[in-house]
Amino acid sequence: MIAKLPNLLQKGRSYYFSKTRNRTREYHWLGTTATDELVVMRKYNEWVSFYKTRSDDFSYLSNEWLKHRTREVDDGMLAQTTYSEYSRHLGPGSRLSIELGRKPMNQLTTPEIQAYVDRGKRYQANRELATLTQMLSWGVNRGMLKGNPAAGVKRNKEMPRERYVTNEEFALAFKVMPRPIQDLMMLSYLTGLRLGDVLSLKFEDARDDYLHAKEGKTSKRVRFMWTHTLRDIVESSRATGYGDYIVGKDGGKPFTTAYASRIFRERFPIGQPDWKLKDLRAKSATDREDPEMASYALGHGSQSLTDRHYLRNQKGRIAAPVDSELASLTE
């Protein structure tokens, strides 16, 4: 009789190394009660070593990759929100770990990953694929994997959001919101910043020369020239004594994007067409006369990104008519 050891299981006359990995119970036969104990223990130790050191195991690889990204967060090179998204995609109960993490990553194939993307929710599956692709590429570069089977996978086609918030819709919602949400709405519209970046603004960022902001997603810094409206919002908020944050709660605590969005939904005028706070970033871009300035203000690296995802076509593009000598026919 072999002494009890972690993951050693006896079923009838057979010994197994039993291990739960990504919610699946795995069994590896070690021998029978008639097998020499040294043989059973040698196989047992081999499986212990396998589960401890296998670099292409999903759990091991994802943990190592997330440790690497943690250092980037600490160095200010990666936004905490982005890291949190990676962690959700790779966690023990995530769809990635359950459906693709049951086998070694070196045995994973491109068709398997493509099928995973095809059967998932369109937008979410694309985000998960992006996380998986980065992780596998990182593993390849460090000799932990032989190749990246996600590299050739096609993403689901995405349609850009087309909701444009009219001035009338903005005004109707603005009137019924509490003061901090009104400030959030105006600052989001005037600057085009993401909600989280607006909520991170402090009074110390409101300097004599500009309103200074830092984009959490890209770590880019941006300065907004003062207008009467922008200055009035900041100074009026300062007079309320909400603390360090321009948009804050009683007691000086900052809003979270989830909390602000919930208040906005709860106070949204009944019977009006629905829109979200994040749509104000697109409204800010669309309402600017110069598309190039819209791209610059939103911190995009390319004009095409702004055009595709933020300029709403319902309002119509601004285009100059052809200047031709044919115009003389109408004179």
C-alpha cells in the first residue's frame, strides 16, 4: 500500500495521478497494486514535474504573461483598465480558459481558435482573440511555445457605432441630471476625453495656461485651451467643495465610470431615445469643424481610426463643391 500523496488516487487495483486543470479532471495511469512501488512513484513524480514546469500550460503561460504586464502597469506603460481586461479574459472561469485551456498551447491549432471566435459573441470574441494573440506571441518570443496559432485567425466583422446625440437630446438629459453628472457630460463633450479620463481630472490640472489631462489608455498628455464655458464648469465645481476632483461626490471621493453610468441610466428622461455617456466622445469629434483636429483631440494615431469609429455620418460630412469654369453658365 502506497502512502497518501497529493493527487495520488487509487481506484480499485489501479493508481492514478489525478489533477484538475481548467475545471476538467485529468487522470494518468501509474500502475496497479501489483506494480513495483518504485515504478509507480517514478511515474508519479514525472507527472508532478509535468504540471509544475510545463511552459505551454495555459494557466502557467497566462500567469507568467500577466506578471510581465503587471510590471508595465507599474511603469506607467499599460493602463490598469487594460490589464484588468486581460485578467478577465484569462481567469480560471473565463471562456478562454474553459474552452481552449484544457490542452497544452503547443497542441492548439488555428482552426480550433477560429471556431472559438466564430461561435462567440461578435465583439467580445474579438477582444478575447486579441488578448490570446498577444499572450501566445509573448510565449513564442521567450521560447515557451513553438508558434502562434492565433496569428492567422480572422476576427469577426464589427460595425462601428453610429449613434449621434443631437443637441436637443443632450439638453433634455442634461436638465434632469444631478450636478456632478452635468459637469461630466459637459466636460466629456467639450474635451472628447474618455469617461475615465474626465473623472480623473483634478483641480490641480486646471492651471493658468491650460486644462491638463492624461489619457489613461495611451498615457498621452493633452492640454485644452481655456474657453469661457470650460473655465466656468471648473470654477463652479471648485466652489462646491467636492474635494480634489473636478467631478466628485460629496465627501471628495471620485466617481467611477460604472457608478456615473448607472446614475445616468437611472435619471435618463423617460420616453426619449436611448444613448450612452460614451457617445459624447463621438459627438465631440463629429461637432468639430476640422476632422483632423478631432483626431488630434481624441489622441488617435491615425485619421482613419477617428473617421471609422467616431465621426457620425448622420450629421453628414463637410465637403466643398467643385470649383469649375462651368459655374459661369449660371451667371
